[in-house]
Amino acid sequence: MLRNVAPLKGGYMITSIVGFIISAMYVFPRSERWGFTFVLFFTLMFVASMISMTYGPDEAMYHVGHKRTFVSEIKK
């Protein structure tokens, strides 16, 4: 189903947390529609970062950090 999934960076989670707090405290009181939209967006970002922290099979991580080799580059 989901193959070759690499974990997200820590900055992604921090961005989602800070964005949620700013949206909930500053944007939502001024505009409920935009506040709800931003809160939902940053919540989904946080959920995605939590899902990427789960352990997967080791075989799915073999490709991480390796460049793809194209046939045209091998022939050179």
C-alpha cells in the first residue's frame, strides 16, 4: 500500500504546533471561518507528522538517502 515512506522532519511538527496555537489564539477570534480553516489545516499537519513517526518495516527505508540511477547515466 504505502511503500518507501520516509519520516517527516521535526520542523514539520513544530510548524504544525506553532501554526495551530497562532491560529487558535489570534486568527479564530478575528475570523471564525479562516480560524477554523487554519486550525483544521495545522491539525492535519500534526496528524501526518504523528503517523510518520510510527515504525514501519526496515525494507521500506532502504531507498532513503540513495540517488536513483538512470540507464542513460550507466551507459556513459
